[in-house]
Amino acid sequence: MCSPCNHLRCLLVHFFPTFIFFLAKNLLYNLHSTNQQMAFKHKPYHAAVLLSSLLIISSSKFLGAKVLNYSSTAYLSTLWPNHPSQMVNTTELASVTPILLRRTDGPWFMCGFYCNMDGSSCLFGVLIFQNLNSAFLQFPQLVWSANRNNPVPTHAALQLRQDRDLVLINFDLTVVWSSNTRGKPVSGINLTDTGNLVLFGRNNETIWQSFDHPTDSLLWGQKLVPGQKLRASVSELNMSQGLFCLSVTPDALMGYMESNPPQRYYTSRFHEGHSFEFNKGRLYGWDIPYSSSSQFLKFDPDGHLKVYQWDGMHWRQVADLLSPEAGDCGYPMVCGKYGVCKHGQCGCPDAANYQSNFFRQIDSRHPNLGCSALTPISCDYAKDQSFLELKNAYYFAFDSSSYNHGTGLDECKNSCLNNCSCKAALFAYDGNGTSEGGCLLLNEVFSIINNENHAVSVHNTTLFVKVSNVKISKRSKVTLAKRLKELKEIEMDLLDHLPGMPTRYSYEMLKKMTENFSRKLGQGGFGSVYEGILDNGTKIAVKYLDGFGQVKDSFLVEANTIGSIHHINLVKLVGYCSEKSHRLLVYEYMANGSLDTWIFGGTEKSPLPWHTRRKIILDIAKGLAYLHEECCQKIIHFDVKPQNVLLDQNFNAKVSDFGLSKLLEKDQSRVVTRMRGTPGYLAPEWLHSAGMTEKVDVYSFGVVIMEIICGRKNVDWSMTGENSHLLSLFKRKALEERLQDIVDKKSEDMLIHVEEAVDVMKIGAWCLQSDFTRRPSMSLVVKALEGLVTAETNINYEQLFMQSSSICIRWQWYFRRRLFITE
Ligand SMILES: *[C@@H]1O[C@H](CO)[C@@H](O)[C@H](O)[C@H]1NC(C)=O
Ligand SMILES: *[C@@H]1O[C@H](CO)[C@@H](O)[C@H](O)[C@H]1NC(C)=O
Ligand SMILES: *[C@@H]1O[C@H](CO)[C@@H](O)[C@H](O)[C@H]1NC(C)=O
Ligand SMILES: *[C@@H]1O[C@H](CO)[C@@H](O)[C@H](O)[C@H]1NC(C)=O
Ligand SMILES: *[C@@H]1O[C@H](CO)[C@@H](O)[C@H](O)[C@H]1NC(C)=O
Ligand SMILES: *[C@@H]1O[C@H](CO)[C@@H](O)[C@H](O)[C@H]1NC(C)=O
Ligand SMILES: *[C@@H]1O[C@H](CO)[C@@H](O)[C@H](O)[C@H]1NC(C)=O
Ligand SMILES: *[C@@H]1O[C@H](CO)[C@@H](O)[C@H](O)[C@H]1NC(C)=O
Ligand SMILES: *[C@@H]1O[C@H](CO)[C@@H](O)[C@H](O)[C@H]1NC(C)=O
Ligand SMILES: *[C@@H]1O[C@H](CO)[C@@H](O)[C@H](O)[C@H]1NC(C)=O
Ligand SMILES: *[C@@H]1O[C@H](CO)[C@@H](O)[C@H](O)[C@H]1NC(C)=O
């Protein structure tokens, strides 16, 4: 019965921040209640949780100051939300969300999210740095990145999914990048000691590696093979792909501009079989100075190929490897587009020729940014175009060995003039006194080399730059703006129709459906819930998540977890909305609200009869059994309580609120996680065990059984002494064999069925055992409730929900101190 889960996005979530948020809320709530210290003597559960929350909150302040302690491998299936936690000391302010860390005797490597300071733009990738001896990462360098063209904000996440794909998910659940390894036998991810991010299989074989997908850098041991290329960034600050490319063919290394068509500026031939592998002291033909410290090779935004080495303080350039024929003037963007390079100085094409002003510098303080035409060339005005003739100008992409000699000068000029996409023509006279020579047409004009002193050995060349004398009206600008708007709309449309997702709604639509969020149904864990109506008349419940980062994770987890599971006893997620700061989840409407309003009294609702309570208990059990056992992955809910059980119009109970849930692989039995859940429903193993199993849900379910049958909250401070704690009361009554005393007698029907109720309470006791290995699985509970098996009877009631009293005392002590300090 695996089919319902095949599309399930499987997560294992580091859910720390949500939990803090959650605990902090509880804490604040409790701080406002009176008589704190007295109360805590009798409230080990509360004390434990509140204390942990305080400790966690206080320690989180110092996260940055901790020695980085991250592993270098991870396994299926894991999700890492992007919460920058590590400050970076670099030229601009930045922060990092570490995911994997590899220490070596030389450089250290980290993979994670690298963010700008406000977290609005983050790249997932690999960083190199020279160890860490302060709270700040010192000048880490991004040597590989998955999403350089698509930065994501915080609240995006990296996920190594159950389907074996490594994916980068944006905050709105769109997939930004994927390793495309779905279905391959990936079993984990490893950051190696050379800085290679590897997806490996069962026998540690490499299935995917970042070294095969270089961006703009190479690390020691990394090889560039034919078919691969380095692509420089747009600039030092914008890591998007720029135009500069460096690629190898079987017999040459080539640097070129990725224009249309590509324009080459550097070629170096080598013997076949030569490999372009970066290593200590060498890179194909070059000797590279190196000391024992770390190095990396980077193809810079200006088209230079440089080796950087850590000198103890900074990354210092130790080699600049390419050497174009025209020297520095031979780099295509040395003076920007249309800029003229002369002895390393930049100017514009017409300045030296005393012609009318066709060009001006884009920025007079930065001549190397290039020049722009005063009147852009337009195909609509081809008749009014002419050439600006630049004698002794040369162009980097001209390769004298590959042009056709003997082309007539006029033929060359005309073929450019008659071709709309041609922006300039370079003509190289053959040198025998005629006007014949070689002709190169350019669709895009990068920097022009002033060749007056024959810097380049090709003599007597002239560049004809196409210019226009016509002033263009503003009309075309308006149409351009309109076109851009259309494109944006198309893009939004594409986002809306991603397969496998619940329906995406716009905020405006949801606002309309809920009539401006006017009918509030209740207040959930992370936000308010409102009633709404779909266009087809179906009622819905819209949860509006309020809060910041933590809430957005809960959104991601919830949408991912229940987006594609369908079970009669689990609340169905119909859709979601993620727009600007708005996060909303759309559920099926549950006419009769949450279970707590029916069992805890205090409302006008009449007490539930026995058969209804019994059905509700069975429904919850079935929902949980499905989560734990009938999916391909095991889902632990972690927050089972009456507030998270909803009732539809037919009184079917459905489990909801998956914001804290976690997914496990079928063969994985435990998950290590920060404490999560709700005080009063937390299993005792939270206090001492590292790995949590689905049996924590079984325990919480046991508490819920008791609450349903006894018609009261587990912890009720309106009662005195032992009575305030239902489970303690239960324990005593069980030992006295007087369980019928605590059955809810608000409804007469319950009195009639008191024995049956006591039997179900015993199933509850089975679930509440301190030793979680003795608790039944949920499917066994279902069978017991259906009368197919009998619940274990030799339960040691003395041992139910036991705690180490010494630990309790210590908590109380800590808590009081904390309370004092806080106030
Ligand atoms: C790092 O983590 C490991 C395992 O989680 C733990 O044993 C070790 O004490 C931690 N070290 C520091 C310095 O936190
Ligand atoms: C950042 O690095 C510089 C140069 O290494 C150093 O002087 C400065 O103290 C560092 N700042 C921090 C906060 O580590
Ligand atoms: C991970 O990388 C390290 C260092 O390169 C290597 O020793 C180790 O075997 C790798 N682990 C796996 C599971 O491939
Ligand atoms: C895979 O690598 C890990 C870590 O290096 C090692 O412990 C394990 O034995 C290796 N497994 C196989 C099948 O080689
Ligand atoms: C980075 O460069 C790309 C490509 O030129 C551009 O589309 C993008 O807007 C730039 N990003 C920023 C933040 O400037
Ligand atoms: C000029 O030289 C080129 C080759 O350098 C040759 O193809 C062409 O025929 C010559 N023209 C004349 C008129 O000699
Ligand atoms: C370049 O060649 C043309 C045509 O052969 C000739 O008229 C001109 O003088 C030459 N210029 C130089 C600088 O040699
Ligand atoms: C215009 O020139 C470009 C190269 O500059 C060429 O690819 C294209 O085919 C030419 N178009 C026509 C119609 O000749
Ligand atoms: C919702 O609010 C807007 C203004 O904020 C108002 O124009 C509109 O009539 C309201 N709609 C409903 C159904 O209340
Ligand atoms: C209304 O639309 C929702 C979502 O598209 C769908 O699940 C539901 O079945 C529809 N209801 C009816 C009565 O058509
Ligand atoms: C549950 O909701 C339905 C639909 O709103 C209603 O008809 C029914 O009376 C409710 N059940 C109870 C027990 O109130």
C-alpha cells in the first residue's frame, strides 16, 4: 500500500527554531500566570519543557561564538532550512548557513548557504577557508554554487529527498535547482577533503559530484575536461553567470565571450591527451608558485584566470595565467563595450577621430565601464546608418589564420550595412597595395584595441563601427516596458502550474474567499484559521501563518508533508499561498471544529456519548497508524493533542497540524531532534534519550485517550494537589483498581458504558509506559480498539510515566534562577 506516498516529499527537518518559538510562546504564557514557583513543584513536565526552552533560547545567542561543529556527511532524507547563523568577515558583510563541514590540515571546506547581510540573496554552494579561529569565518570564498543565477532568500531549504534527488527549494516551494539524480542509488552526501560535494551510493561510489559541474573555480585535484567550462561571474558582487567562458577541447584551451556568435580572445594549443588538472604547483603548461597553504583557481569576472593563495590574512593572487596577444588590451571587456583600449587607457571610439559625437562614456569616473551610442542602432532606421571608421583599430576576436583573404573592402562594409544584426566590421588589408583583405563582422562590440603602434602583429587593420544619426522617439520605450510586464506574467503563470503541488492561490483570491479574513474559526499553533468558500461552493479553512522565520519553516514542512497524502483520518491540504510575506495554508473545512472544544467542557456543547468518543479514539489511531506504518516513509507527528484533532460534519476525526512533523525512512527507526511538542503530551524519553521514535506519538495518543474518556485536561491547575495531574490520578486509581472513578460522568451514556471505557483506558495505559519499547505500535492499538487483539494486561502501573526525581529538582532550581534573572 505504498502508492499514496510515492509523491510525498520526504523530509527530515532540523526544526530547532520553530521549537524555540513554540516554547517561547508557552513560556510567556506561563510567566503571566501567578504563583509560578509553587506551581512548578508539582509540574515536572512543565518545568522540564520551560527550562529547556530557556536554556535553548539563552544558548542560541552564542551560536556564532561556538566552534563550528557540523558533520561532513549526511544521509537520506534530510532537509536543511536556510537560517544564516554564522557571520562572515569579508569585504562585504555576509552570513552563512552551514550544512556540512570538512576540516583538513590545509584548507577547510563548508557547504551551505552563503547570504548577503539581509539574507535576501543566498547561494547554496561550497566555501573554502583557512580554518576558523574566531566567531567569524575569515574571508571564505565560494568555489562552487548550485544556484548562482537564481539566488534564494532565507527560508529556502536544501533537501536530500527520498527520491534520491538533491534539490534546492525556494520559500514558495518551487524547485530552484536539482542534482537530477532521482531514481539513482544515492544513499548520502559527502563533502570530501578536496572540497568536492559528492552524492554517493551504497558502496560509496560517486553518483554525482560538484567537481563535474564547475562554476568559476577549480580546487586542487579538480580537472576541467572537454565539454566542461568555467564561467566567470558578472562581477565580484553579482555571482550570476557572466559572459566570460573558459573551455577545453581535446587539443586546446580557449577563452571566449559567450556572445552570439561566441567571440574568442585566448587560445592555447596543447598536445592531445594533455589534461587540464589543477594541482599543487602545476596546471597543464604553467608552473604555479605554491606554499603549503591553500590555493584555488578562479576565472575572474574580467576574464583573467588567476590562482589565489592564503597568506595568513587574505587570499592573495599568486598567478595570472592567460596572456592574450595584445596584452591587457586583449581582454574583451578591459574597456567595456565600445571602449577603446590604448596603452592600458580607456576611451570612446570617436574622441580621437574628431568626428561628430556618436558615443559617450557610460561613467566618466570609470572609463573602463565602456561607451554607449548616443542614438542606438535600430533595424527600423537602417537607411540612416553609416560607419565610423577607426584606422589602426584591432579587435581581439580577429584570428588572421581563419579569415578569408581577398574579400573586397566594399563587399565587407556592405555585408555589414545590409545586415541588421551586424554592429561593426573589421577589415585587415592583405598588404599588397589593393583594397582586398580579411573581413570579420561583429554582432556585438566589446573593447576595441588601438593598434597604432602595431601592438598586434597584424598590420593595417580598420574597424568600421556602425552608427546612426536618427533620433528615436520615446514610443518604443513604452512598448518595451509593456513587453516586460507580459513576460513577468507568463513567468508567474509557469510557477503556478508545477505538478505534484497542492493548488497555489493568490493572496487576493484567498482574501476574497474569506471575505477579508472576517470569520475566524480559531487560533492554531502558528496562526489564525479563517473560514472561506471556494468558487465551486466548497467550504475551506484558511490558516494564516503569523510570525517570522520559524513560521515559514512550518509552512514548508506542512505543505511538503501532507500536500500529497490522502487518508480519511488526516486533514487534507487543498492549497497554499506564498506571496511576499504572506504564508497561508488552505484545508478542507471541518464543520465541527477541534476535539478539545468537545471534551474539555466550558462550552455549550453537550457532552459526547460513549460511542462517539470511542469512534474518535479509533479514528485518531487509524490516522496515526497510517502516518507511522502505511506510508513509504514513516512520519512522526510530534504534536498529537486534542487541539490538533478536527471533526468533520459527520464527526469523523482527522489529525491535523503537521508543522512539527518529521519523516523517517522505512528502515530508519529513530530520529535525533530537538525537543518538540506540547507540555503535557511529551513522552518521558525526551528527557534522556537522544533518538526519538514514533512511540512518542503513541505516548501522546495515550494521553489523548485519557483526556477523552475522563473529559478533562491532563494538566488542570483549577484542581488541587494530585487531582491537577490526570496521569498521576490515573496511576493511583489503577493501583487501587478504581479506574471507573475518573471516567467522565457528565453524560449519562458514559455511566452505562463505564466498563468499556475502563477497558479503553487500559489500552491508553499500554501506550503510556515509560519504556517506549513496550508501547504498542499504532496498528496494534487499532486492532485492540477493534477488539481483534487484547491489550497487554501485565502493565506495571508503578512504572507509568516515571521520572528521575533528581533531574526534576535540578530543573526547578535552574528554572527559578532563570525566572529571577528574566524578571
Ligand atoms: C561536536 O559534535 C559531536 C557529536 O555530535 C560531539 O560529540 C562533540 O562534543 C561536539 N563538539 C563540540 C566542540 O561541540
Ligand atoms: C576581519 O578580518 C580583519 C583582517 O583579517 C581583521 O583585522 C578583523 O579583526 C576581522 N574582524 C573580525 C570581526 O573578525
Ligand atoms: C567522504 O570523503 C572523505 C574525505 O574525502 C572520505 O575519506 C570518505 O570515505 C568519504 N565518505 C563516503 C561515505 O564516501
Ligand atoms: C564507505 O565510507 C565510509 C566512510 O569512509 C566507511 O565507513 C564505509 O565502510 C564505506 N563503505 C563501503 C561499502 O566501502
Ligand atoms: C546580476 O546579474 C544578472 C545578469 O546580468 C542580472 O540579471 C541580475 O539582476 C544581477 N543581480 C543583481 C542583484 O544585480
Ligand atoms: C594580394 O594578396 C593576397 C594574399 O595575401 C592574394 O590572395 C591576392 O590575390 C593578392 N592580390 C593581388 C592583386 O595581388
Ligand atoms: C593600409 O592599406 C591601404 C590599402 O592598401 C593603404 O591605402 C594604407 O595606406 C595602408 N595604411 C597603412 C598605415 O599602412
Ligand atoms: C548577419 O550577420 C551575422 C553574423 O554577423 C550572420 O550570422 C547572419 O547570417 C547574417 N545575416 C544575413 C541575412 O546575412
Ligand atoms: C474587503 O476590504 C476591501 C477594502 O479593504 C473592501 O473594498 C471590500 O469591500 C471588502 N470586502 C468584503 C467582502 O468585506
Ligand atoms: C471544489 O474545488 C476543490 C478544489 O479544486 C475540489 O477539491 C472539490 O472537489 C470541488 N468541489 C466540488 C463540489 O466540485
Ligand atoms: C457537526 O456539524 C454539522 C454541520 O455543521 C452539524 O449539522 C452537526 O449538528 C454538528 N454535530 C454536532 C454534534 O453538533
